[in-house]
Amino acid sequence: MRTLVPAVVLCLALGASGCADPVRAPLDVNWSFGGLDCDQVGVATIHLQMNRELLNPSDFSCFDSRGNVTTGAHLGNFLLGDYQLTVIGLDVSGTEILRGTRTAHVARGNNLVEVDIGGSVTLRWTFGGGLSCAQAGVSVVNLSVDGSVITDAAGNPAIPCTQAGQDAAQISPLLPGPHSFDLVGLVRGVPSFNAQGLSFNVQDLLDTNAPVDLPSGSPTAATADVFFSFAGGLTCDEAQVDQVQVFVDVNPDGSGGFDPIGHPVPCTSGGVDGVEFPIAGGTHTFALDALRGAVSQQLVYSTIRPPAALFEVGLHTEITVDAASSGASPRGGANLTWDFGTPGVFCQGGSWSLTDPSGVVIPQPDATCAGGRTGVSLVNLTPGLWTFNGTANVSGLQYRSTTLFGVPNGATNNFNIPFTR
């Protein structure tokens, strides 16, 4: 007891300097994407993450309430020290397209961290063995990066062959790592030089100098690389789809259009849930009919919100097309089996919940291992991606699991749910 008294007296004597609340200071962030704002690079939402902190809010729209482009935010007051702040750019569908992390140093006074995401590639092109744009007669170049056609700010894919006196163009922002490029040089509007599948490595915050010579070539079509998805993200295997029929230039509800292949194709080919085929240049919409059974060919999924993409002759464009569950009241099931890493393990107690494809959490009234059960059979579920979240006790130790599982339309899947300590 006597050792505690001096400590209390010391605390009172020191007052603000020794026993006050920890010092906090404000932190702001400014974001950019290769020197461009969010609207210029197709970022609709900026999601922020910071280690040791739960940011609220953590999502910011590219536009404020008055329609102005947002370039930063006030994050709040934080304890003095260093933090890792991650800025994630999401497109209109919520897909991550850009990400960058910087150290945010919080000191006394006001603090601002600038986060510029991505690097760039400067393509320096020649044609037919070293000819310049003028010598080759090339006025514009069309190009795609990682399966997306590059356009200027006005949406025009015709990139001037010569800019500011240089036969080159800079592409930014790009995430660090390898990227694939297709290029076509046009002479009087006719594709006359082309190169496909060129790969260049990008470093964060740096520009990669990329000389490339385009050999003579006269491509006559673009390439569509269509990836399949079902009920908001199920794979062919999860959705239990055997064949898919692709339709192009469909109506806004996914109906109509034409089949560019002429017949249904296997849902999975060469380990890829998708198909590749030639297509005319221009903007096209896509839809899928997904079939189950090699003979019966039951329609189980169909696109109702067709996506669109731009295609240019000689370039390769990737597009993911989702098909919604068919039927008046689509339902499916899943058999979940607990997996603790060792066969024959007996578990007790625990709690569990399910999160449906729309993000609604559904708590379960019974214990995970009620009666020593080793799993559960679920029926009458909305098709799509569900999340299992649960705990269980094994030999006095608590195990946890957070696992995604897919529910097919009109069928049942079997899943192991792995638990770890």
C-alpha cells in the first residue's frame, strides 16, 4: 500500500504534463491518382483504411453535394505517431481499381498526408522497324491496357501519334506490377501496324519508359474476352452451370441481340469461366443465358442488366457479364460441414450467423455445435454469395470461421467450413 501513495501524489503534482489525456492532433488527407483527380480516372468512391483506427466515415464520393470533385477529407483527431493510411479507388460497380498506402505522421498542430496512387508508362512508338509517325504516315494510335481501351478525356480512343513533338503517350495511373498492352497504328483511318500482348512493369510513383516498334499488320476485328458470373458473383462450378449462350447488342433488359458464336459454349474452358471471340469495333452490350444439364439444358440464369464496353479493331477488351437467377421465386440450398483440421473432432457450443447476398446479417438461435452436430443443411436460400460467421469450442479452445459459400439457383452445394484458432 505504501508504494501506491507516492505514485498518486506524483500524478497530482505533474498535473497536465504527466496525467492528462493523451495528446491528439487533427489529420487531413488529399488524394490523387497519377496526378489526376478521381473523376478523370473513373473512380466513383474513395475508401480509406488506417491501421489501429476504425475510420467513420471511411467512404467518400468522388463528387460532393454541390457536384464538385472531392480531392481530400478531414479524418479526425488521432494520437501522435505514425499510421499507415490506405486509399482505395472503387469504380461505379464497387470494384477496386486503384490502391495506395502512405505513412501519415501525426504531430502537434495540423497534419496533412498527400496520397498519390500509382505509376505510369510512357509508350514511345515507332513503326515497321523504326519509322517515326510522320515517316509511317500514322496519325493516330489506338491502344488497350489490361483489356480496357484507353480514351482521352472526351472518350475518344484515337490517341494522336505525335504529342508535344514526341511520338509517345503516357498512360497513368497504373497499379505497380506488370501490365499488358495492345497497340494499333492507323494510316488514314485504316489499321496498318499492330502489336499485341506487350508487357511492361510499373513501379509506384515512377514512370516506366517503354519503347515499342509496331510491325506491319492489318487486323480486321476486335477481340472480346467475356467472363461469366452468376447471381452476383458465383463461378460456373458454384452456380452449377454447364453451358452458356452469349448475346451481343441486346436490349436494356438483356433480351434480344444476336449470338456471335452461333451456339452455347462450355461454361468453363481451359480453367477459365468465359469465352473469347472476334467482334466488330464499337460499343457493344452483352447478355448471357446459363444452362444446366447437357441434355435438358434448363435455363437457370439470365442477364437482366447488360453491361457495355468499347471495342477497337486490333485490340483486346475484357468484360464480365453477370446473369441473375431465373424463375418467379429462385431458391437454393447449401450443406455446410465443420472442418477443424482433424477428422473426428467433437465440438461444443459456439454461435453463428449468416449474411445473405444483399449484406443482411441473419443471427441463428441455436449453437454452432448444438448437440455435437458436425454441420448444418440450409434450404430456401436466395441464390448468390453468402457468408458464414461462427465460433465453436473444441477441448476448451475457441475456434472461429468466416467463410464465403455459393448458393446455386434450384440446386444445393456442399461446402467445408474451415475453423481456426
